[in-house]
Amino acid sequence: MREHNDAVNRLDVITGREPITVDYAPGTVQEVEQHDGTRIALRKIDADYDPHDRVGAMSFLQRHAAEGQIVTGLLYVDPESEDLHSHLDTVDTPLNKLSEKALCPGSAALDKINASLR
């Protein structure tokens, strides 16, 4: 087993630095120097940008990425999205307020869940 144990990540120490902040007008590009001296180009979306156009958002991102720019702002809002709690059918009670019986309903309930996933 150990002869096939390859590292998949390089761990390193990241020292704290002062935050880099920038304020610029909608529709403009601002070059920002990073702590290591490299520069990135940030593009803020236009004031009349439509965040409800999914294809337009993807096109906008790709067009500006090709120019070496990172787009910032609200890029896309799905008008038909549903609340995550409704989607997952979660309970209204916070989990830390539920009893052990409610959190651990037993092996029969687990068997039913596992069967539904097969």
C-alpha cells in the first residue's frame, strides 16, 4: 500500500497580508497589483448588465476571460430557482434542537433510504 502512496497536494504556509481593496466604476477595468508583484485585470459589469440572461452571462465571462480579465459583480440569477430548504425538504427546526430519536430514526429508516438509492 505504501509504495503507491503519492502526494496529491503540496502543503505550504500562507502568511497573513493586508487586504487589497479596489473601488472602480461599473463597466471599467482596473488593474490591481498583488502582494507578489503580479497584476490582475478586474472588469466590473456594466450598470445595465442583465443578470437574468444565462447564455449572455457565460458569453460575457468567456469574452472577457479571453482578454485576460476577471469579471466582478452579480453575473447570473436564475429566476426559477427554488429555496434550498424546499428543494432538500429539510425540517423547520434547527438540527441542534432535534431529539436523538429524530436525528437517528433507526436501521429500518436507513434501509429504506439505501433502497431508494439503488
